[in-house]
Amino acid sequence: MKIALIAHDSKKELMVQFCIAYRGILSKHILCATGVTGTTIGEATGLNIRKFMAGDQGGAEQIVARVACNEIDLVLFFRDHIAHSKYNQIEANLLRLCDTQNIPVATNIATAEVLIHGLERGDLEWRNIVNPKNSEDYV
């Protein structure tokens, strides 16, 4: 599975802790992230992460584009709903496209844990059936 990792600044440490806790599961999948989030997670966990540009430099849009093309199978997006974000439209597009493409998305740690356990059990294998991809096809 191809998993996108995104976290607002105030949630980056939570994302790192999540990735440390579920490193064993995540290591079996192809990971991508916005620049700072990916670097932070990679340094803390040793996971191999394809890093896009920083979120404020277009990294979020790079992930949104891949979601639009159905090239991502799961999105973990830890967002701070309290902090005002100048990226609200990008975030809305991401969530809309996940709905359109039937891509599971978690916007908080509780939902992320449910999805990661489902991923481990094979509950998301239907993505490979409805959207078969070559392992070389990637973000």
C-alpha cells in the first residue's frame, strides 16, 4: 500500500510517536510525506520515506495531485483544527478527493489507529482489487 503522511506543525510530534509505535506495520508499505514531516519521521524511525516539498512550498499539493490520480491508498493527515490555516482550500481538496477516489483518510490519531490495525489485518486489500497498480508505479 502507498501511504501519505501529513501533519500540521503542532501535530508533527504526535505523528512521529505514531510512526514509532507502528513502525513494524509502516515499514511494509511505501511511504510518502511532505518535506518536514517526512524528514522528522525518517530521522526518528529510520523508515524509508519519499519526501515531497515542504507543505508551505507545495508539498501538500503534490500529495493532493497523487490522490487525484488515485496513486495513494491511505492518507494519515494529523491536522490541528484549532489553528487557522492558510491551506484550508488545499485540505478541503484533499479530503474531497479522498472521498471521490475512495481512499481511506484519518485526520486524527484515533482514526489512524483503526486504519493501521485494519491495514495490518488486510482489511484494506480491496484497494489492490479495485485499483491494481504495478509496484513500480509510484508517486
